[in-house]
Amino acid sequence: MSSELLETIVGDAKRIGISGHIHPDGDSVGAVLGCYLYLKNMLPDSEIYPYLEAPGRSFRMLTGIDKIRSDFQFPEEPFDVFISVDCGSRDRLGACEEAFQAAKKTVNIDHHITNTGFADVNHVEAYSSSTCEVLFGLMNPDAIDLPTAEALYIGIMHDTGVFKYSCTSEKTMKIAGYLMSKGIDTADLIDRSFYMKSFTQLKALGFALNKAELVLGGKAIVSILRINDMDKLGITIADTEGIVSELRTTEGVECAVFVREEAPETFKFSLRSNGKVDVSVISSSFDGGGHRMAAGFTAKGELDGILTQLYAMIMLQL
Ligand code: 5GP
Ligand code: MN
């Protein structure tokens, strides 16, 4: 594993691509933006292309967010270097997968325990709270400016549930403290990015909580959101983020499951654990991935059958 600084890993590359994962969460947004802003400062003569599906409203306040390319237009020549951030596997790069593969040098910076090591340079720290925490370790701290600090802070904040999940270490807090010293208005950033919800998001949460059911004798909770429901309520995919974390807070529950119907017979599963169940193992067996306490997968087929299989796997760990 490389422990060189980002600018050293990138070398004299003139054309650099960066991308996070499909359906980006806060860590992906923060990592793509933080990596972009830092490299732009360090390598003013290089062209840097940060790609990601359009970041949600929770990230609009970030300086430089308008530089993210959600059109997935690539230069004609291959990239000298393509950096994947926060992706456990290459297919998670979505629209960037081909451009990544075609790059002269590929870099994989991540913290997923299920990471497949798919690049020329793989820097994976499975016990880091977030990819943004990993990225911080690859940067010269003195060269981090306020916009870069905000991007990294937001990623750490989202992947730790505002410094609360068990992935939050002493090191995480030290890094967050250092980033804070760059001048971040943390109270405002945390509130605007993490706690504030749109009205539809609030409605989506209410709907999903109302539909939730306890299974496995109260040890697991599941809520299913159908395309029909989403259409009726005007809910978008982005509005469903955070629902599974709320399900997890139910007393007595070891594992929370949120299922979103993506297409007929295609379902996106989000899993959260309260400690006993390793949901990354379960998700991996469905060709997904993630972390011990938070993981996910997409499954095709008849929902009842998939749920039966899933409950059996959870039960094995209870
Ligand atoms: P979420 O439930 O918020 O979508 O994802 C939780 C964690 O699991 C994230 O770290 C995410 O990257 C990972 N994850 C979710 N779905 C998938 C998937 O289909 N494949 C892989 N490899 N990881 C996933
Ligand atoms: Mn992450």
C-alpha cells in the first residue's frame, strides 16, 4: 500500500480524472471534491476532471461543488491518471468505469473492507471512518485550504453519522479538529448538510417509518418502498437517504433493512447493524459490499424470496 502524498502518486500527470461511486453519499461527494480542490492547488498546470452524479441539496453550500461534472463527458485522449475514491469495486464507478480502465495509471483510495483492490495503486484503509479520513492522510496538512477542509469534513461527518458511529476513532476526531482549525463554521455546516431535510424527504421518512415491520422476533426491522409509493408521494432516490439510519434506532433491533424498489423485480437493499450482525458479510453474499455496520446490495427477482434468504442470513448471526 502506498503511503505517498497524493501529488506524488499522481506524478507529472497532465490529465487527471476523479470519481466516487454511483448514488453518491456524503463521503463520496466530499472525497471527490476534496481530492479535486487539493490537486488543483498542488498541480495548477494539470487538467483535473471531477465526476459524480449530481450531488444532492445537502452539498450545495460547498465551494467548488459546481465544478463537479455530472454530464460524464470525457476528453478524447485517455486520462494519465484516474483516481477512484470511496468505491469498493470497479463497477461502482458507474459511468466512469470505462474511462477509469482506459487510464494510463489507476488509483483506488477507499475504506471499504470489501474493497477488491482493482487499480494499479491501491490505498485502502478498512478501519478508517471514511474515504475523506484516508484522503487526509495522503495530503500535506499545511496545503489544505478552507474549501478542501470543508469537503473532507463533510465526508467524515456523513460517514460517521456526525462523529457518532463506531467507526469514529480518536484519530478521526483529531483530523476533524485540525480541519476545523482551517476556519470551518462547523455548527452551520453540520446542520445544513446533515440534519436539514426537504419537505419531501421528511414525508418519505414518515412514510417509510410508518410502513416498517419488526421481523425475527423484533431483532430486525424492515421497511419497503415501492416505485408506486415514490411516484404517489413525489419522492426521489435522494429523498430516501437516512431512512435506514432511523430504522436502526429502534429498541431491541440488531439489524435494520431498508428496501427500495428500483425497477420491477430489482431492489436496492440498505443494511445497518447495531453491532452484533456483520452486514458487510451478508451484503457480499448478495454481490454487494460495504462495512460491518453499514452495507448494501442490489438484488433481482421476487422480493419475498430474497427477503427469506436475507432473514436466514441475519438469523445465523443473531
Ligand atoms: P447505503 O446503504 O447507504 O447505500 O450504503 C452503505 C454502505 O454500503 C456504503 O459504504 C456503500 O458504499 C456500501 N454499498 C451499498 N450498496 C452497495 C453495493 O451494491 N455494492 C457495494 N460494493 N457496496 C455497496
Ligand atoms: Mn465512505
